[in-house]
Amino acid sequence: MSPLKSVKSDPKERLHTEVALDVFKARNPALVIAVKNFLKVLPTPQAIEEVLKEATYELAEVDPDACRWLIQNSLILMPELDLRAEACAFAVQKLKASGFEEGQDFHQESRRRLQLSEAAKSQLQVGNSVLESLMLEELLQVG
């Protein structure tokens, strides 16, 4: 399962995710900011982050073009959700699981920045969900 995806069982959390998903489909930065403000009713910043992650994951499945727009404009999700950091964490996890060595095949310069060998870039293009592919392509220039 993707590090971004979680399963919402609470109907109230599901409602928040659906609202965020509908807003993301509209591709309107002002509405994204408004939905982030709306989500401040949730009890913790982590709960807000989880709703935004879930909505982003679902958006990739139902409207890849809108998801590409959201990823290209991912700064509007910050500080609640840092998609570049999520993409880097996913890439590092996937590379390590595939036997790649940090320092040799890739180097994580920061939470948000990776240097990748050609072999590492090739590995990152294999077996991804729609969201993972979009994030790696748009944020890490893989693909």
C-alpha cells in the first residue's frame, strides 16, 4: 500500500475527505485554501494531513489531470501536507526495499530533495499507483 494511502472508517472523516476531493477536482487555489481552513475543525494537524492525503490519493484515481494540477501547485497544500517530502519518503522507501544503497545509488539532500542515479530513476518508474507515478514524475522529475 502507498505510504500516502490510509483507510477511513469514520463516516465523519470520510465526509471531510469527500469535501476535499470535490474541491481538488475544481482546480481552484482559493477553494483549496478554503477547504484547508474548513478542515481546522479536525482535532489535530495530523488529522488534517490524513484527510488531505486521502483526498489526493483518491483524486489520482478518479481525475489524474486534476491530480497533476494539484501536484504542480502543491505549495497550496502546505504546511498541512508537503507532497514533495511525501514523494521523497516514498522514493527512499521503495529504493531501499529494492536493494539500492543510499550514498551510492541515491542521496537524500533534505526531506524534500533527492539526487538519483539513472538506475534509481528507472527503478522508481516500475509498479506505482497513479498517484505515486504522478508525484515522482512531477516532483522528482522521474519518468
